[in-house]
Amino acid sequence: MNKSNFRNYLMIGVFLLIFGVLVTTNSTILNKSKTQILNSKYSTQEYNWYFNPRNDGKQPNPIQEATFFNKYNAYYVGDPKEKVIYLSFDAGYENGHTKKILDTLKKHNVPAQFFVVESYIRNNPELIKRMENEGHLVCNHSKNHPSMAQITDFEKFKYEIESVEKTYKEVTKKDMPKYFRPPMGKFSEQSLKYTQDLGYSSIFWSFAYVDWYNDKQPTAEYAKDKIYSRTHPGAIVLLHPNSKTNAEILDEVLTHWEKDGYKLKTLDYLTQKK
């Protein structure tokens, strides 16, 4: 091959390389633009989940923003006509009380859902395996416990959720149930849509009380009074397993619910009824 032909082939090669880079870059930009356009349809305004509790055995009144929950497979309560309770625990770290909680659940032969962050799975694989083996649902509570409403980039949002899935599968060899609890109850319409796009239902709650401060634990009587007075049909109960009080009173609470005619079920029952 003479020098002239070599130069011609080299120029053609360079041209094709540049053309390929431009096409790839433009395609990426177009795809990102399409995603941004689609995402712009959904509000990024951050809300804090709350409700107005009641002491008359009826479901609490939710915030106005709960009106769009149905569009995005989001739940905070179940059927108001059915005496069913969905007991859930949010676990960010372990301090020794979860074993007793699991023992009590096993004694009563009832299920619960444990919403866990990624580090909890990694640091407590035997507890995770026990939860799964004993019929509880181990669910997603994000990798780093951020406000999901503030993560407007879909890839970053997906990372927070899929990181937990991956670690769970490494430990249990099973797929994680598709239920997500937004950290701190913070959400936006866009975050609910992102969660739905990832195949998840968003799970909020209709009962909770201040039980998470290790150095300010409520008394057993205070805790039981709060729980009993605000129990209602279809309740999604949020407790924290780091609470010494919760671990100590759970046996009595479950007995109370059973005597009152309540059944404890998993979120699979809730979502299949929709």
C-alpha cells in the first residue's frame, strides 16, 4: 500500500470514528432529553407524610396529597371494613432487640414486614435469613436513607433501591419483595412515580409513635396506651426494632390484638386486594 492510499484510509477511519462518537453522543443527549421531558410531568415538591390520628377505632385522616397515592401504587392503610393489621418495622441498624421481636412473632405465628437499609442486610445476614425463613417480608428502605423526593435524577434514584435488592439477593439467594418505604416518610409525586417505574409499591403507615430514641424510650404503659387507642381496621403499623420497649411489650400487644379479633397479614394480602 502506497502512502497516498494509506492516508486516504486513515482519513476515512478518523471520519467514521468521529461520526460514531457524534451519533452516540447525540443519541445519549436525546434519550436524556426525553427522560427529562417525561419526568417534568410529575411534581418534585417534597411532602412529609403525616396523618391526623384518631382514638375511636377508625382510620386516621390523611394529608391531601394522599389523593394521588392510588395512581402510583402507594398505600398507607388497608380495608376499613376488615380487622387486619399489617405490622412493619423500620430497621436502620441493629442493637440487639430484633431477636426477641422475632421470637415473639414466632410464638404467635404471625408475619411482619421489615424495611431495611442496605447496611443492615450486610451487617446482619443471619437475622435477614431468619426473617425470610420464618415467613416475614424483608423489604426495601433504600441504601443510604435519604429523602427520595430530593433525588430527581432517575439513575441515582434507581441506585438507592437496586443496591438494596442486590445485597439482599447475595445474602438470601432470593429476589426482594417489591415494597418500598420512603425514608422519613418524605416523598414527591415524582418519587412515587419513580418507585412505581421500578416495579415497587410505596408503603406508608397509619400508626406510629416516637419509639426510636434509644436514650428516651417510652414506658411500657405509655406505648401500649398509644397502640391500643389508635388501633383500627386495615392499620399499617410502623414500629422500630431498636426500641427496647417494643421488644418488651410485643407479646402483650399481639395477645391484645388477637383477643380483639385482629389478624396479622403480609403486604402481599394488601396489594392483591386492590
